[in-house]
Amino acid sequence: MRFIYFLPIFLAFSLQVHSASITKSRYENTNTHFIVISGTIEKDDDIKFKNIVSGVSNAIVILDSPGGSLMPGMEIGRYVRTNGFVTAVPDKTLCASSCALIWVAGVKRFAEKNSFIGFHAAYIYKNGVPVESGVANALVGSYLTRLGLSDSTIIFITNAPPEGLARLDSYTADRIGLTYASVRGQGNNLADRNQVGISERKYSPIDTVRAFYEALSIADGDTAASLVIPEKRGIGPFNQRNMSSFYGAMNERLKINSIRQIDSTTVEVRYTYRYTKTQCNGTAVVDTEFFMGNTLIKKIKANC
């Protein structure tokens, strides 16, 4: 594969707040393309990706995603490996869960000291209900094996904790044989998220909180968890399996009645749902923070 990474890269693309934006740009008159995946990975994003990159022979896939749905992430990863694409996570950029499974599929992988690449326990869902985690891990293990990754790498990824994220650093990568390189200081701009076309998102607490509760309303634990800060992801009420199980068993699914911003970081949500015979008329105060270009949920205080 011919890979050019020593010249400035300019990409123009439209970014939605949470759903994944996937864009393609050819570098001048070369046959190298730059593909940016930015935002939460959702159902059918693999189809979108394949349509956009159809006919592309040489590509570097630049990743900027807090995660999302497992299955489309792995399908994108399979396509990346089959077509010999390179993957990269720029400096100060988050790539977690299903995004990290795409990154490992690159025939060459790039990341920087301050890139955040994180793995956590895998779940798959059928009609909003989480399937036994062993099944999900078996699917992920099969996927990683087909990529030709080492046993140590497969063990590290499939044994990621259900609480929080297992962050990959250079020491761990060397220990488990998951090789990647840095391009910082090599006279190129690939390490700089601004130079590779990742536009800085605005701090948007209401949009994130709305997306979180909309995900709960359809028992989508993966999407909801991807909107939580890394250190709280998977813990207690922020565990994607717990969220899918609880909100998928409702007699009446969660409905957002109102949402308003209280201050610069805090949002109030009013909602209803019926789990048993008693209806919950809920009020939640949600604290958010801005992390590596993403507005994410930090804490929730709710009456039900």
C-alpha cells in the first residue's frame, strides 16, 4: 500500500452531534484517500462506510469516536483489514469500545502519547435485550483471531473489565504485541486532530443528555454508555448491560417530557416510564464535561 503521511491533510466534512460522520477525501492527485469516522457508531454505519469507501484501494482511516454498537464496528474493521487500510487515532482524541476494535484492524496502526484508546467488556443486543456476555466475547475473540492478532492481545481485549475502560498505552501494547507507531515529530500533521479534518465540536450538554435518554428509551445500552466519561463507563447504572436490561423490560418505555440546561455544565431532564404497576415521574440532574472533543455525562442524580 502506498501511504502518504508527510504532508498537511485538509478534509472538509459535515459533523453531526452524535451519530457517526464518515467522510472521504483524496489527497491531491494521488490514489491515497483519507477517511474520517467521527461520532457515535450506530446501526448501519458499516453499510454507510462501505458505500463511501467503495472503489478506494489505498486509505488511512482516522478515528474519533467514543464508541457505540459492537456489530457495525467489527464489520467496518473487517473491511479495513480485507482492503489493507491503515488506521490512526490523532493526539488528544478518544477512540473507545467499538471504535478501538476498528483501530486494531489496521494493517498499520498509528496513535500518539495522548491518544485515548480504550476497551471494555463486549455485549450484543437482540431487540434491546443483552445476550450472554460470553457469546459477545466469543464473537470478538473470533474477530480478533481472524485479524491475526496475538493471543496476548486477544486476552487483553476480551478480558477488558465491565467497569470502566482498559486504556491501551505503549507499555501495554509492547507487552501484548499490539504494535503501533507515532508520527509526532516526523514532519507531518497526521498526529494533529485539527489538521486531519476533525472539527472541534462545541460543548453541548443538552444534545448529549437528550441523546443519552433517547438511547435509554429504546434500551440501547451501547449508545448510552458511549456518552459517559471513560472512568465511569460500565460502572453500576452506567453499565451498558444493566441499562439495556432495565430499560428493555419496561411496561411503558421511557419518554422524555422536558429538558433544560440549568447552568453551563448541568441539565435537568423530566421523564416518565412504567416498570411495574407504578409509573415513575422522574426528574434527573445530569452533570457533563468536555473530554477530548466530546460532551460526555459525568454524573446523574435522579429520583427514579
